[in-house]
Amino acid sequence: MNVVEINDVYKTYHDTEVEVRAVNGVTLSFTKGDFAVIVGPSGSGKTTLLNLIGGLDQPTTGEIIVAGHRLSELKPSELIDFRMEHVGFVFQSYNLIPVLTAAENVGFIMSLQKWPKEKRMARTGELLEAVGLADRHNSRPSQLSGGQQQRVAVARALAPRPEFILADEPTANLDSKSAETLLDIMEKLNREEEMTFIFSTHDARVMKRARRVITLEDGKVVSDERTNHRE
Amino acid sequence: MKDRQLAWRNLWRNRKRTLITAASVFFAIFFALIMRSFQLGTYDKMYSDVIRSYSGYLQLQHPSYLDEPGLDNGLILDPELTRKLEQDPNVEAVVPRIESFALAAAGNRTQGVMVIGVEPERESKALNIRNRIVRYKLTPGAVEALKGEELPGRLAKNTELFAGEAFTEAEDLMSVLGISKKDSAGLLPLLRNHTSFPGSYLSAGESGYAIIGNGLSDYLEAVPGDTIVLIGQGYHGTSAAGLYVVKGVVSMPNPEIDNRFVCLTLDDARWLYGAPDMATSAIIAIKDGSDKVLTATQQRLGAVTGEDLAVRNWKEMNALLLNQMEADNRSGAIMIGILYLVIAFGVFGTVLMMMAERRREFGMLVSIGMRKGRLAGIVGLEMLLMGVIGVIAGVIASLPIVFLGHLRPLRFTGEMARMYEDYGFEPVMPMLLPDTYYLWQVVVVLLILAVAIAFSIRKIFKLNVINALRA
Ligand SMILES: Nc1ncnc2c1ncn2[C@@H]1O[C@H](COP(=O)(O)OP(=O)(O)O)[C@@H](O)[C@H]1O
Ligand SMILES: [Mg+2]
């Protein structure tokens, strides 16, 4: 079952005098339970592609279908609701709301979705436990390390059970030990919650952990390999 | 997490910025209110002084008197008309008076003066000249005598500072000298002994007496018991001259009046100017002088008098003073405008900084599914809270000062006082109690705030999520 379908998508930027084809004719699909990484050098279009999949931006041409929604048919405000309901985001940094505690951050999207309080609290507890931060419910982001902050961000993205989680270079600002821990947790959640993860990196260590590696170059997919290591 | 909790926590995450913004709103509203209170209080006092010591709220006049005052445009008050006017619910009494010019002389000094002829008893229904009789005065002699008394330091200094000032009540004297209620009992007899000043008000039926202003008394060096000469021009060009014994000295609030004030009985004034039965105008003493009631009363009375006579209100009679105050008011408004401009720039500066600093955060929030309208609501609420805290604090901080400044007006001494008097103002700055002007200042500040809020809301709606995240 396909969670995401990308059909011949182009994204062109005209901001500068030269035209930049950030995504240049990509056709791809992701299935439920994927643990896929998009790799490629800086400027190859990873962020742009993830933004398109997540409904943060619209393609210049081509079609993206997520959980049955044709994204090009959604109005801007509908796109915001679409993201809230179907997509989990983990960014490179500055993911958390600084004035909220770890638990409140994890509960944030669930409260946007108007989950009842008890269910929300239970889910928050379960996820903070899963990311190894059961004792940090009341810590503010500024009291957490970078790796801990990213784990809270993963928990927040996962909490309302979206269709998939998009993570744009989630380990870019982490030391290798924290990066390993984060990947361990993502892998575990991928397995236990059957959550689809699509993330990008240009870090070889991260790449090795994925079961599917998609390589981008100049906005084009140059390889799409499934590996079967570590399960 | 409720939106307003989120807004509240955001307020305290950059404490310094919040405090600076709230403080600039605080100072804007605080200084504007204090400035306004002084300004309006001064005008208010000037108006009520001139109304209660000189013009009254309403006057009955010959229609041409306003443009060409003088006995030639005077009137003979018909008792029947007086009776009709006094039937009006807001009218207390109709009191005829003569007002004209003369030259006053005593010893070898002369001064152009304004002569007022009044019915001593009835006059007090409209004006309070009777209550302005000077009973205590820091004459040079009194100051000398007090020096020999070994007064407490501050008191000794104040007696010199306020030398020459005249008082109608012992309480005023004490308050100006800075004597507390507690000490007054001990000092009062001593002060009374040295500073009492003779004199009393006119009484009906007696003739040949005058009451003069304190400033005029100083200038002519004429005190109660001395004689002054009045020379002027009477009705239809006759010559007018008379000798009067000073019976009392009054302290008039407006220095211009105080320096030129001579008051006779109406009969003496009629005799002096050769105009028996006449009056230049009649003061209509009323019960309620507030603007709306006054206008209505003026209209009703105008209908009674018909076209032969005019009913004028104090604004018409004091047009010059009003103009002067309005010009002053405009310059005050410009000052406050500049103050607000400075504050507006300050508030915008912090808003711009805040928006730039939180761009990424806003991008992240919209990405994960927060509607822009909701985000704008939270940010707007934060700014509103900051502003409202500043406004409330400013209003509260101004209140004690305004009340104190109203009860114990600032009184200038020395050079400053002389300067004020030269401009024709009493050197006193009372403050006006909170009134609609408070509301206006608050409205103006909230408007500035509303513009800043609208600006940041617009910014949020125009936020490009992709660019915000890349920043
Ligand atoms: N908003 C934008 N405006 C203009 N050019 C952009 C924008 N976003 C990305 N690009 C350009 O598109 C290309 C791909 O960028 P990006 O998707 O960020 O690559 P990556 O994430 O692989 O480093 C780059 O050349 C970049 O400069
Ligand atoms: Mg990138």
C-alpha cells in the first residue's frame, strides 16, 4: 500500500536571475513501514523534495498524492490542516516550542487535533518513555541537550500517528553518539509502531542504517536501492 | 495548552524585551497624563477663577456692550424683568453692577484701575469677593518680626521665600509655609500676632469706602484706613472724581485683575459716574454652571429678555483668555504628540526585533499544522498584554500624583513666580482630577498598540513557511 506517490514532479525556483531546477522530474513512491533515506550532496534537492511531500510547498508541475489527497488540489489553509492531520515533521534544529515543557511539546499536535486530555497524557508518557526521556517530562527545551531535543521532536511528530514522518537531516547538528541513539529510536519506532520514516542526510553513517537509499543528484533520482541489513 | 497560556509564557521568555516595551508604554501614558493634568488643571483653575472672581457664568448686557463696553452701552434693570429671570430654576439672583475705568492715586503714585460697583450683600451670590479679604500678609515688617522669633529652619526660609504674599485664611498661610497640622497649634498664635492684616468687606448702606486688590495696595502703598482718589469719565462725558477710604484688601487670583481692582458699593459707583439707576451689566448667579446646563439656561433666559438685552456666557465674555488657553493647549498637544511618536518608534522597534527573532519558530509552528490565524491571535494577545500592563501601570502610577497635585497645587516662588505673574497668570499649577482626558490618552496608546499588532498579524499572514524554515 502506497503512502506517498510522486509522479513526474518538477520544482523550479526563479528567485535569482538564473532558473534553478531544484527537483527535476522525480517519480517515486513510498509504502507503509518504509525506512527510507534520501541522500545527495548539498543543493541536490533533498529539502525541496521533502517539502513537496510534506505539503509545505507545491510542485511547479507533476502530481503528489498522500493518503489519497492530491496536494495540488488543496488550498493553503487546507494544506495546513492536512499537515496537522497526516504528516509528522522533524527539522534539523529548532524543532521545539521553547516555552513548553518536553511533555507539552509532545502533546502539542495532539492538542491541535483536540485529543481528549487523558488520551493525550497517556500517549505522551508512552512516547517519552520510548525515546528514553521518561524522567524529563517537565524539562524545557533549553534544559535538554541537542540529541534529547531531537528525540522529543521525533516523539511529537509520532504522537498523533501521522501517515509518515519527514525528517530533514535530523542528525546534522548532533555528535555521532547522539546521532546513533536517535537512529536507534527511529528504527525501533519504525518497527514497533509501523511508522513510515522518510529522512534525508548527507552523513554516510546514517545512510548505512536505512533499508532503502534514494540518491539525488541535481534534482534527479540517480539510484533507489533496497538493502536488507540489520533487522 | 491554551492559547492564552502560551501567550503568557511567551511574554516572560524575553523578560527584558517585555519589560522595555511595557515600560515605554508606561512612561508614555504616565507623562502624558501628568502633563495633561497640569495643563487642563491650570486652564480649569483660570476659568473658574475668572468666573468666580470677576465675570460670573452669565451676564445680562446691552447687546452692544460686549464689543463696546462702557456706561454708554449700559442698562437700567427693570425689577419686573429681574423677577422673571429669577423664576428660572437654575437662576439664583440677578445682581446689577457697574464696571468702568478710572485713575487711582494715593500719595504720589497713580495707577489705571478697573472700578466695580456692587451691591455688597447680593454680590456674594455670584462672586466670592467677600471671601477674598486679606487677613494675613507677609509684609516686610511681618517678615522682620518673624526673624526675631527663632522659627524652625525651613519655616524661616519659607517666610522669606513667600514674602509679600497675602492670605485670606490662616490655613492657607500655614500650608504655604509648610507647617503641618501637628505643629500648627503651637505656631498659630505667634503667626497671627505678626502677620494679621486689617480690613473688612463693604456693607450695604455705607458710603465712601473702597476695597482694593492686593497688587494695587502694594503698588499704591495704600492699606486699610488710607484714602485713595479716583478720577475718570462719567456717563455721557461728564467728569468723575471721588475720595474713598480703603476698607479692605482682596487677593484676586488673576494678577492682572489683582493689580487693578477697585470695588465700591453700587450706589457710590453710580454717584461717581453720574449714572443713577444704571448698571453696565448684571451678573446672573446660577446654581449649575456645567457646560450643557449653562447653554440651556442661557437659551431660556435669552427668550425671556427678548432682543433689547443679551445674555452672555463666560466664554463669550472671556474670549481673549479662551483663545490664549486654546493656543497653549495646541502647543501642549504637539508636545504629547512628539512623546507618543517616540514611544511608537520604540514599540515598533521591539516588535520588529521580536518578529525577526521568532521567524523560524513561526515557520515551524505553521509547518506542523498551526493555522496562521491562531498564531496571529497568540502573538496579538502577547502584545496586547504587554501594552495593557504598561497602560494600567501608567494610569495607576499617575493617580496619586494627580490627586496630590490637585489637593496641594504646585506653587512657584521667586523668579519663576514673577515670570508667571508677568504673563498674567497666578503662579500656581493645580492638577485636574481624572476626567475624559484620561480616557483619551488610553485610547491613543491603545491605537498605537493596535497598529503595531495589525502590523505583526499581517507579517504572520504573509509568512512564507519555506523561507522561514531556511532562515
Ligand atoms: N526557496 C528557494 N528559492 C530559491 N532557490 C532555492 C530555494 N530552495 C532551494 N533552492 C535551491 O534549490 C536547490 C536545491 O536546494 P535544497 O533542496 O535545499 O538542497 P539540499 O537540501 O539537498 O541541500 C539549491 O540550488 C538551492 O539553492
Ligand atoms: Mg537541505
